[in-house]
Amino acid sequence: MSGVGRPGVDPAAIDQPSTDPSDAGTPDLLRRTADLAIRYRETQPDRPVGARPGLTSADLRAALGGPLPRTSTDAWTVVSELAQDVEPGLVGIGGPRYFGFVMGGSVPASLATDWLTSTWDQNVGLYLATPSAAIVEEVAAAWLVELLGLPAGTSTGFVTGATMANFTALAAARHAVLRRAGWDVEADGLIGAPPVRVIAGRDAHSSVLIAIRYLGLGTARVERVPTDDEGRMDPDALAAMLEGETGPTIVIAQAGEVNTGAFDALDRIVPIVRRVPGAWLHVDGAFGLWAATSARLRHLVAGHDQADSWATDAHKWLNVPYDAGLVFVRDAAAHRAAMAMGAAYLPPAPDQERDPFEYVPELSRRARGFPIYAAIRELGADGITALVERDCALARQLATRLANEPGIEVANEVVLNQVLVSFDGDEALTRDVIRRVQDEGTAWLSGTTFHGMARMRVSVSGWSTTETDIDRTADAIVRCLADARRARAADPG
């Protein structure tokens, strides 16, 4: 296969590994592969952030595709050609000027530990299968509960991302509300079960809705609470919807709307939900829940510790490699009842140790706790707070700079790390500027449609982003806006 690489990381510059048949050159292979990874990491701050302009899927298929290989290929050839061939289509998600989605990056200890995680090759299902991985998750879980200000005794599961975190939490919720109604949903399913009311804000994230679909509760049956211009649920409307309710009920609130970063008023929502006997309150806090780590931002999540379950992502603001979602459930028994499985070949953990598979939808999975543990140790609670606060300050810096430019409107209250932008009040122009910034390569950010309007969406969540990166990004946006205006003036049609 021929490469379509670009300058940056050249596999040909890496010394060739040994071909000693006794080990197939494995030690040298790993060293050379580490060199590739290190060189990629070193070039991230200065490389174009997006994929190569003009790159097509046909280009990538030509480089990577072809007939099914019938014969073996030496490992270094496979690794080096793959590194070369994927290079044009890689996006600098872990770099300092990636703002497309709330994806963060990987702090050094978590990245290095993730390499070891692959090498250790531990399947974190049973304690007996990998005691160290199980205990690392137990320790990291306790740290996270404290860090996020959740109730003592809250159970934790390490999942792929927010979708599975929401799914797991809502499975526990489904179990609990139906159990209180005298129904065993795990044994008897939903056919004939008492109806479960599911209530969420109009701007609930799609991961919540797909989790509801997976659980058989039906997205069309979700009752939507009106929201304000920032996407915050209206507590008074929620109260009216719940008036007199006594049956199985699940309410889903949001900490950090995906476009604006706005927070539902949890301190008002909690007492409203508690008026319904046995109702369950879940908080989708994929990135916003991390505001709880900061004294300056904690008011945004006031009351969050009174909820019943929470979902968030470590691969967002904790800045660990993918995948790393987190689910927390106050009622550990409901959590286990919804997730646990049994089989004759699955012996219980000794001495009441924690079997990780009892808290997630998977039995076989990657040891996600190792990189999370490493990131918490590297940063410490103070460092995590500083990371979250710095990114929010950088978002405000960008918003201020852009708002001072003629024709640029910052369309949201920048309460966290999200900035919504429009240009000359023109949706077509806004989309054009987004495309030009992506192609230009200084930074990468995305577009969205919020409440029917096209916006540029900037998400600041990386550990390595600096004020200089924000200035460079603002300059690129202004430059691309000027180019878009000139192009429109030259060709009004």
C-alpha cells in the first residue's frame, strides 16, 4: 500500500526493527512505534489541526484498502504504512486548538498509562481475572465521587462514554421506579409493566434519547419540558407536569447544555421531583458535571448531590484517552440489579471484593480505570480545578475578543466553556466561515443549529490550550470572515 502522508511524522525516518525470528522483533517494534507516537505528539502544537484540505474518502480508501491480505506482512511494515496512510485524515483532537466538540486531550500520565493498559491487556470484568485493575477502578471511583461532590456510597461504573453512562443510570432508574410499583423489569420485561413517565428538557442531549430508546421506554413517549433561550429547563413547567403524579417517574435534568453550556436549575428541580413518591432524578453532566470541582463554578450545579444518578465523561474534562465514560448511582443496589449478570463459570469475587462487570453493560472490556487513575494522580484535585477554570476563562477570552469585532455576535451566555457565534446575522455566511476555518488549519471548530439558527460552536476543554492559542484562533476566525465577505462581494449570486 502506498502512503499519502504529509510532513510531520515520517515512518521511514525510524530505525528498522530487528527481524530476529525468536521474537519477531517485538521489542524493537514497540520502541519504533513509541517513536512514531512521540513524534506525532511533539508535532501537535504546530501541525494543521484538521484533516488535509481536499482529502476525500476515495483517497483514504486507495491508500488503506485493497483486496483481503492473503499472506503475512512483517509487523513494522504494517505499523509504519498504517501510520503513513492515515496521516492525512487525522485531526488534532488532542492538540491545543481543537475546539470542535468537547473532547479534551490526554494529559501525559494518562496517555502513557493508556499505552501500558494496552500492553497489560487486562479484561476488567471479574476481580479474580485482574485484581489490580479492579482495585484501581475502586480507588479511582472513590476519588471521583469525592472530586465531583457526590454522596458517600455512590456506586460507579467505567463505560465507553456519555451514551452508555446515561443508559446504565437510566437502567438503574427503570429498575428502581418499577420495583417500587411491584414489577421486576429484569425478569418480566416491559410487556404488561406499569407505564413509566420519562420527562426531559426540550434541549436534552441525543445520548439521553438514544439511551431511552435502548431501554425500551420509547423516545416518542418522552415528555419534553420547555426551555429558555439558553436551553435551561423551566422548573415551573416541570412542576405543573408533575402535579398530582404518584406513578413510576424518571426526570432527566442537564448540567451543561451541549451548545450553550447552560445548566438546569437543579436546586429548584430537586424539591419538585421529590414531591413525587419514588421518582428518580438523573443528571446528564457529560462535561458540565466537572463544574462541581471548582468553588468558582460550583453554584452552577447547586443541588446536584441530591439527584439519584449522574453521567459524565472523563475523556472530556479530565483529559484522558478514549474511551472513558463514567456513571454514578446513589442506590448501589439498583445499579447492580440493573447491570449484574450470572453464569456458572463466573465465580463471585472473594471476601466481598468488587466485581467491575456488575456496574456496566459489558463483561469483557478495556481497563479504563488505569488512565483515569493516572490523570487524577498527575493533576490532583487542585490541578483538575485549575484545568476546568482555565478553560472557562479562555472561552470568555475568545467570546470577548470576537464580540468586539464588527458583525460578530456571541449568541449565548458564556457561563462555562461553550461559545456560540454568528456572523452578520447570516446563516449561510456563518456556515461558510466555519468551513473556511476548518480548511485553513489554525484551529478546528464545528457548527451547530441551536433553536433553529446556524451557529459556530467553540468548545474549550483541552489541558494544553493557552491564551496564545485563543488569540491565534480568534485571528483565524476574523481572517476567514474577511475572506468570506470578500468572496460574497465578488460573487453576490
